[in-house]
Amino acid sequence: MRLLIVEDEKRLAVSLAGGLTAEGFAVDVVHDGLEGLHRASEGGYDLVILDIMLPGMNGYRVCSNLRAAGHEVPILMLTAKDGEYDEAEGLDTGADDYLTKPFSYVVLVARVRALLRRRGAGTAAPVLTVGSLRIDTAARRVIRGEDEVALTAKEFAVLEQLALRAGQVVSKAEILEHVWDFAYDGDPNIVEVYISTLRRKLGAATIRTVRGAGYRLEAK
């Protein structure tokens, strides 16, 4: 899942990005409202974490512009403001949830996961079943048969992208886009490294390489 953080407090933004990356998300960060609107408008994000007090354009306007343009990406607003009128204004502009600073990081992650589950309702179950594999996207657990398979956050994120489209070919570029952040400029063959690790843990026949196209998760 790819997240966009629009937050002008750079220390907070970096801290949030680091924590969410460790949770297995691909995270991009911008510090200006106009840049945030531009990035979010390009699409490709599963959720936007949006501060209200921003240079260039405040979060209320960013949110209302996105909704007016038809973008339905979930938006979690962050603000130092509090009070029911501030919350009402945020929700009225189209935000899906609202968190007042200072906040608990654990609560923020829980809100993020709840919004992502809500967005996926009707299109993706919290537990994905592919053959003998059960992938619990909420608890971040993978069960093969009767045994739990220990995966790193990045391994889980790669597997989740394949499981969401089980039986279909997922390209290397699509995996990179959703698992690594926008600023990643390393070797794209990093995907092959993670595919190799997943095959070692889940079984070589679990993920099939379709030459020139990508990878397919097989029901085994």
C-alpha cells in the first residue's frame, strides 16, 4: 500500500514515514499543500495523511479540491487544532478521519489500517486465501496449511500485492510502485530478491515467473 504524507513539520513527517515504512507501507512525503495536491491528484496512493496548517495551500483546500476533482482516496487529517468545529470543517471538506496533535503513533497506525480496510470493503477481504495460504492483511500474518510463516514487513507487502491479484500477472513495475516509495532509485531487481525469499519460505511453486511480464501467485 502506498501512502502520501503532507506535513510541514519535517521532523514529524520523517518520523511518521520511518514508522509506516517499517510497517510495510511505501511512503512519500511532501511539506507543501500545493505539492501535496499535485501528488495526490496524480493518483496511485491508497491513503493520504494530510496536515491542515500547510504553506502554499491549507489542508482544508487540498481536501476539498481533491474531492471536487473526483478523487476518492481516503484522507486522514492531522492538525494541532482541536474542537468540534475544526473537526466538522475537516470532515465537511471530505476527510474520512481526523486526528489531533499530539497523538499516539499506535492510534495513527490503527486509524490508517481501519481506513484502508474500509476502502477495500467489498473488493478485498481482510483475510486473503490462495490455495493453502491464508494472508491476514489486518494482523499481518501468513499461514500456510497449519503453520505460520514469519515474513518481514517488506516481504509481506510484496506477497500482499500478489495475493490481491492472485492468479493474475503482476509486473515488477507495479510491485515497485506499491511497495517502494516514490524516491526509490535503487536497482529494480530488488523485487527479484524478495520474490526469491518468498519462494524459499512459501515453496518454489507458489510464485511463478511469467517471462517479460511479471509474477503470478499460484493456488497450491
